[in-house]
Amino acid sequence: MDQKYDVLIVGGGPGGVAAAYLCHKNGLSHVLIEGGKSIFQGIANTYPEGKNVYPSKPKENPEPFLVEELRPPDKPVTVEKYIQYVQHFVQHEGLNVLTDTQFENIEEGRDYLKVHTSRGTFQAKKVLLAFGSSIPKELSVYGDAKMVAKGLDDPKKYIGVRTLVIGGGNSAADVIISILKEKRNANDKEPVYWAHVAETFDVNKETAQRLGEEILLGGNIRLLPGATPRIGEVDDEGVDRLVIRVSEDKMAGGIERYHAMSFPMKNVIACIGSQGPTSIYDKIGVQTIACAEGVCQVAKEGDRLLLLTADFESTRKGVYVIGGAISPSYMRISKGAIHEERHPNLIYTAVNDAHHVIEAMLKKMKK
């Protein structure tokens, strides 16, 4: 039998946690599903280690933080401390959270929406999409093997193995720093290979400094500039592997000779960035509008913006969208007209969106 709830929330970031807390506070049965290992996984993956979290809010918005319990402190704290506080808050309030649970699809039911996940099907009167904008890109290679770009859940898993990190930016460098630290602590000499399709790696000064410190302390790193993931294959032992081309020579007669390396997929971490959630909206049948040149002021030509009511309800009845999932802008339907709305991707915005949506849901459910 499917479990039934008033509200199912997808995403355990600030908007999702605020919504779960407000459901709990107002007597709505709820479940929050989060694809990562813990709540605020998106913030943990995208904020560099030690970065301060500020209670920022747009100047033009006079509204205070509407869920004071989730407001970052006035005196900035590191992202690790803020996440720790929120995790304690979720436990203390007894919010119903399922981590390691991937959202798959939404199907119409008679009185409930059926939400398919990696942990089975749930039924909910209302579904709130609060998954942020950082949907990992998929690393697609020729052959059957595919992987999704990911952050680092446990650097200790890579002790004793040669590891490949793909991507040339700060997130890749942060992952490498974490692995090098663990390897150093375990006296592990196996190298970390850092591959990037471009010839140069692009990291900020602070990250480069931390990486340099790890290398000076004995971190074993091998750079592979200009390297390209080529093919996914399964070896004789049934292990999924990634073949990466690291150099090539053009020879007479149109022949190419290239040097390649092969890594087990489980030892590969792809930090190749993220994409917006448009593919998810297409899959679940939520309508977007493409920006036309000269008409759209809040986005670039061709960008697809979500169409929402003033209560953040999408064109699919009972499905609401908040926070980073609609940033940096969306189209709002109000009194028969469509207006462009800017929507900054802030903790403040996500939390206040959640407050407005749960209030709207409460009114509808009481009718």
C-alpha cells in the first residue's frame, strides 16, 4: 500500500526544510525526500569548505525572514556550522525526512498525486518541488556506461585506489583536496589524477592556495590537461570502466594513435557542473515559456521560464515549485495576465517561498 501524505516535498535545501517545518507546525502530514546523504546536501556540495553564510536578502524586498528558525545568524558562520545547526533543528523538530531517495516522476491518481521515487511510490495531495537549480549534468560516453556528475560523499572510499577527478573548476579542486587529505592521513601513496578537456585549469586564488598546501605536504596529484572521456566499457571481470584519452598523434593516411587510461567507474568523480531543472519539468508535464528576443527582460533569448501562479502553483494542478528551482526568473500568472518575475537564488528567497506556499496549501485544504 502506498504511503499517503498531505504534502510531499522534493529537496532538502532551505526551501524544502522550511516547508517541512511549516507542515509539521500546522498539522499537515508530510514527507521530505532528498537525493543526497543528508539535508542541505546541495549547499554542502556547492559552498567551498569554510565559506561564511550570510542572512542576505534583496534590498527591494522589505519582508523579514518568515521562518526565523532557519535564518543564518547576523554574525556570519561557516557553512559547516550552519548545516550542523539545521541538521540538529530537523532532528529536534522530528521532521519526516528520507535521504538517499531519488525523485523519479509524478503520476495522476484519483484523489492523490502518485510520486515515484527510488524508494517506491508515495501518494500526496500536494507536491512541492524545492530541489534547487544545481541538477548535475550527466557524463555521457560512448558505450553503455553513464554517470552523473557528483560531489564527494566520503573521501575515505578513495584510500588505496587510483582516483580520477574530471572537471577543471573549483568544485573539482575541492574534491581533490579532500581526497588528498584522507590519503595523506592514511599514508596512501596512490595518486589522484585530475583530468580536464581544456589545456588549463580554472580555480580561484583561495582554492589554488589550499591545493598547493596539500601538494607541498606530499599530496600525489597527476594533471591530465586536454584529456577527453571517450568510452564506457565493461571489462572481463564485469567491472564498469571509463576510458579517457590523454594524448593523440596524427599520422599519415588519416591514422590517429592515442594514449588512453582506464579507471573503474566507482573510482571516477565527475565535477562537470550542473544544469537547470528544465528536463525534469518536461518529464513531469509542467509548462515553461521560451523567452523571445525584445519581449523578455528577465532572461536571455531562448531561456525557458516556468509558468506559475501567485501561490507558486505550476500548470500541473497540485504541483508547486519554489526557491532555486525557479531562479533566476519565472513567469507569474496573475489576474489573467503573465508578468516576468526576477527571483534571486538565496536562502531567504527559498525560505519565504516555502512560507507563502504552505499558507496557500492550508487555505485550499481547509475549504
